[in-house]
Amino acid sequence: MSDRTSRRSPAESSRRHWLSPHVATGLVLAALAVVLIVENRHSVDIRLFIPVVTMPVWTALAVMLIVGVVIGLLVSRSRK
């Protein structure tokens, strides 16, 4: 092998590997989140015990995601 193929400058290797698996996964998940929001903009009625709340579907899903993450963090901390 020649020196050109075996050695790369730091600038070349950083340009080539900027798309790590973590970055690629993050980009795919961000794109899916945008599609979810665009497709679920219509409002729905949600009954919270007695009051009825009207909000877009994506907002209700985002709230439930946050609630689930908080519950997961609380449960995982209690096991440690």
C-alpha cells in the first residue's frame, strides 16, 4: 500500500465519519417525529376524569411520552 491510502489527515477522517450510528439514529428519529406531528395535527377530545380537554393528537402523544419517561426514571432510580 502506498502512504496515500494508508494515512489520512485528521480533517479527512473527521469529514468522513461525521455520520456515526448515534447521529444517524437521531436524524431518523427526528424525521419520524416531524412526520408524526404533521400527520396528527387534528384536534381530539380527551376526557380527564370530569373535564374534557381538546388538543392536537401529537400534543397528547408528546405529553404521554414525557409522563412515561418520568415514570421510567422514577422506577429505575428506586431499584438502584
